[in-house]
Amino acid sequence: MTPNEEGYFFPAEWHPHRATWLSFPHNIDTWEDRLPRVYEAYFKFIAELASEETVCISSGNDKTKSVIELGLNQRGIPTQNIQLFDFKTNDSWCRDHGPSFVINPSLGEKAIVNWGYNAWGGKYPPFDADDAIPSNVAKTLNLKLYEPGIIMEGGSIEVNGDGTLMTSKSCLLNKNRNPHLSQKQIEEKLKLYYNVEQILWLEEGIVGDDTDGHVDDMTRFINSDTVLTALETDRLDDNYSPLRENLELLKKIKLAGGTKINIETLPMPDPVLDSGLRLPASYANFYILNNKVIVPTYRCKKDDEALKIIEGCFPDRKIVGIDSTDIIWGLGSFHCLSQQEPEV
């Protein structure tokens, strides 16, 4: 049986949360000597989360647990809403390897979909511990676990909570994920395990994105019929053409009910470089909480413009900008770092 057959669905991110799941950063191969700088922004993120919902953190071992407890104490962050779990992890990108919760409100039940995870096409082995996180969480919370049997990362999809899922061809159709499956077969898996009616396909992702084009760096649903999509206005910038192409696709698309998508645009930040390498900095990698939206900022003049636009999209939520300049060095930001657990 699949979630679709048993009445479970994957809710939109603005659906009320019970908790947010994180995998604490510790991998030296990812962060090298930058972890102390990364922790400054990361603990600010934890503090904002914990001020209004439970924060569940995979800590892995006693050493990492001590780092977390010391960091919380030094910054005066209240711990009553913070729970540590001794799940081992390879890296910190919980959006992609963490538990994907589906709910059945009529039964008052919750379950987890255990999508396969291979570190974005086998780019960063080992990834076995990360791949085991959903099953570990399901066992600990005593939840049903569904097994689709394909590779799929959380950052590669967006849902509107009303039957539509959006993704990108450059990622989910990449042969480093599921080379044995056709586009139609992948669509069928998404429909069965997230209980959606319609799959929308964008094209390429942003420059510097090692995930092969995750949609959460470029286009996000902000309600059931509206997207906020990143747009680059500098024609000489490498992001100009792919983001413009995705905008034109969005203009032509109709939702499952037959209506067109409302489109709001979001600027791209000034390029963030490290040793000449373009990093995948984007304001679209925001995370929606129950009463807030956490937005990555990048120490540039466009930060304020982006925050104002996102504030207009979420009038019922407080908009909180957190400097992500050090975190983006790991090639992700706050949405990549988190996975929501919905209320039933």
C-alpha cells in the first residue's frame, strides 16, 4: 500500500508544524576550519526555531552532543523545546536526507516516506548514515515507514498542499539519481507517495548548486496558487538565462484545478564567491515556520529588498533575516538544513 492508497499526503510547508528536524553540522570535509563561524548563524537559526516549535536535532555522538549543549548554553538559548537524538549523520543537509512526513488527518495519523538518498548522485560518500535517518526517526517515533525505492531529495520538490508538486528536470531526471526510471515512472512515484495529482517540471537550477538544480533555490510556493521565483536582472550573469527560462515556463503552466499560477519575483543576491568559486546563494532558500519565515542574507544591498518582498508574501508571519554568508560555503542554506514535521 502507498500513502495515496491509504489517504496520507505530504502537506505544504506552511501547514502547522509540530517540530523541525535538523542534522547538526560536524563534517570537516564539508566545513573544513569554518565550523566556528558556521555555528554563529546555525545557533541563531536554532534559537528562532525553538522560540515557537520543538527542534529535533540528530547529534550523532557524545562529542557533537557536547558541542551543541555548550553552544546553547553560551548563547543563552532556552532548551525546553530542544530534543537531541543520537542518530549518526554524515552531513548536515536534513532537507535532503531527513524524514519526509505524510499525514492522514481523518485518522489523526502520521507516517514517514523513506526516499533513497545518495548524496546528490554519489558526489560525497559516505552517505549511509544520512540515508538511514528516516528509518531511525520512524522507529523512534513508532511511525509507519513507506519505501518508494527511488532516490529523491527533499530540496528537489515543492508542493502547494492542493495536489501540485513542482520539481526540476536537471535534478530528478539526472541519470545519477534513478537511471532505470523514465520521467513518467518518476512522476508516478511522486504521485503515489506524496499523494499529488500534478507534477510541474522546471528546467535548470542556479549556478554553483551541486545538487544539479534543486527547486528550493529558485522557485517556492507561498500559497496554493502563488509562487515566489528568483530572477536575475543582469544579462551578463550566468543565472540570467536559466531563471528567465523558468519564469517563462511558470507563465504557461496551469494548476490541477485549471487556474494559472500567480507569480511574484525575488531578486538574486550579488554573487557570493570563495577563491573564485561561485556559491549557490539565493534568497529562495527560506524556511517557513508556524509564525516566522527565516530568510538567508548575504551582506549585500539586495538583502533589504528581498526581505521586504518576502514580508509582503507572508503578512501573517514575522520575517527574520540571518546572515548565511558562511553557511552558503557548504553549498546550502536554512531550507537545506531543515525538515518540517507537520501537526496532524
